[in-house]
Amino acid sequence: MKSLVQFFFKLGSPNWFYKVSSYLVPVFALLSIGLMSWGLVAGLLYAPMDFKQGNSYRIIYIHVPSSFIALSCYYMMALLAAVYLIWRTKMAAIVLRSCAVIGAAMTFIALVTGAIWGKPTWGTWWVWDARVTSMLVLFFIYMGIFALSKAYEREELGSKAAAILALVGTVNIPIIYWSVDWWFALHQGATLKLTEKSAMDSAMLFPLLVMIAATYCLYVLLILLHSRAEIIRSEQRKQWVKDLVK
């Protein structure tokens, strides 16, 4: 227990995080490139054509993983917000800002790929569907959190405001998850469910699972890289940062 507490204290140190992340970056870079190459080739070239949607369904290999990350990133950001508000851990605020940027990017990709998928499926690029609209709200929440974190001259005030908004914004997450069940919606139900066997053919499902794993690795890589950049920016006057650039 004591060693676990010490680990979390170390994790809150920008200097320690920067040093440890330097070993993790190449690992997750290789995993991202390898898994994504495998998943895209298998999904786009070798998976069979869908009997209803034809080849247009193949956008799920981008759309579904990016949607997963858009939601998972918010869970992580909300947890970091709570950690920052309770313990004022500097690294929590730094990674929170990184999550806001990466989460907004992934949500944007999910919205764009969903629109591309919607055109041949629904006959239109956009509908004010419950799932689609709540994802758009999520995108604006991400942008608002990042904007708030940079809106104050004192960084601590910006981090506090961003953390509060991140916690308030969690009310939108269950709406995204359950919108298809709560309201009449054009958006199809979940492709993958933990409690049920997927209806997808295994030749289609396996590349999707690989792409989800690849996107999670990419997500960790981007969080590490962005957090490292934020650490250098916020700690630029510290001696250990000056020693790095010598």
C-alpha cells in the first residue's frame, strides 16, 4: 500500500512524469503504427462487403474507435478534474488539458466520419438525431474546457474552472450512451456489447477490435506527447528543464 501511495505521489511530479514517459513514447508509437496498419489493411482490403451497406460500412474502422476514445477520454478527464480539485496535483491539470485537446479531436473525427457514413445510409450528411446531437455537445464541452484552462492569467484559476466544467459535463455522457434507447433515433445501436455476442461476422469484427486497440494506443501516445509539451511550457523556468536543453 505504501509503495502504491509513493507511486501516485511520483506520478504527480512533472519531472518524474517527463522522464518515465520518454520510455513509454516509443513503445506506444510502435504499437499504434503496427496495430493500425494491420487493422486498416484487414478492414479495408480483406473484410467482406456488407450485404446491406456495401463497402460504405468500412468507415466503422475509423468511426467506432474514434467514438470509443471520445467517450473514454472524458472519463479520464473527469477523474483528473476530481483529483485536481481535491489534491491540487499539477500533473492532473496538465494531463486534463491534454485530454481536452485529444478528446475534441477524436470527437470531431467521430462526427465527420459519422456524417460520411450517414450520407449513403440515411440519405443526408446530418440529422439532429439524439446520439449525433449529444456528440456535438460533447465536442463543444471539450473545446470549452480547453478554452477555460487558457482563459485566466493565473494558470491555477484556469485549471480550477476547467476542472469544474469537466465534472459538470459528465451529465452528457450517459445521454450519449443511452440516447438510442431513450428516444427514437436513426442512429443504430451499439456495434459491440459486453453482455451480448456481436452480430458482426468474425471477418469484419476482428479488424474492428484491432483498430480499437490501435486507437487506444494512439490515444495514450498523443496524451504523453501533448503532456510532455505542456510540462516543458509550464516548467520552463525550472532548473531540470534548463538542463534538458543544454
